[in-house]
Amino acid sequence: TEIMGKTDYTSGGHSVSNRVEAWTRAVNFTLRQEGRPTPHLVGNSSTKRVTSDWRLADKAVEWLKETGAKLKEPFLLYVGLNLPHPYGTPEEGENAGGSTFKTSPYWLDFVDKSKVTIPQWIPMDEMHPVDFYDSKVKNCTSN
């Protein structure tokens, strides 16, 4: 058995606000709005690796080739990646929950923009309570 990367909820750069929100989302109040998600384009059209998760993925592949392939018994390799999660937005302060999503032109070129539609945002007072809450705490509103 081998464990690599984050292994619990408090790792991976979650802000204090993110952690509190996850445990209190069922109560009848909303927390402060965090910063809006921020896209951050890095590299150029040949940049495939934009996050540190690639180093962890390389380490996992190396372990599979060097160690896992030699094991006679079944094993578990757990690799905790941050890739689907946003990174902190430093300009919002140390404990801000603002999210920065990193990508490169290489990956954006795979997106067929003609198939991407942005849905009409419904008024907040017409939302299901869960959608309302998530929209507020993640600052994903139309205004």
C-alpha cells in the first residue's frame, strides 16, 4: 500500500471558510461571500503541465513501474490530487476563499466553444434552497 498526496479534508489548500461551510451548509444561514472564481492562464500552446499534481502523477507512475509491478500480493495505491480543485487567490489575502483555476492554451484548445452554452441565471428568490445557499457561499451569482 502506498499513499501519495492529500489524504484529509483539511489539506489541499482549503480555506477556513471552505471547511466551515462544508460542515454548516445544512443550517439556516449563509456565510460571507468569497471572491469570485478567477481563471489564470499559464504557459503557452505546448504547456501541458500547469499544476504540481503532475509531479505527483509522475511519482505514482514511477511507483507502479518500480514497486507495484514487483509486488506479488494485491496492493492499493492512493493518489490524492488537487487538480479538479481551485488554487488560492493570493490577492484576496491568506485566508480568503477565492478560487483560482489554472489552465494553459494547450488544454483550452480541446474545448469546442460552439458546444458551450451559459445558462440563464434564475433570480435568487426562485432558486431551490440548496442552489441558493451554494450560489451565495461560492459567490456564483449573476450580480
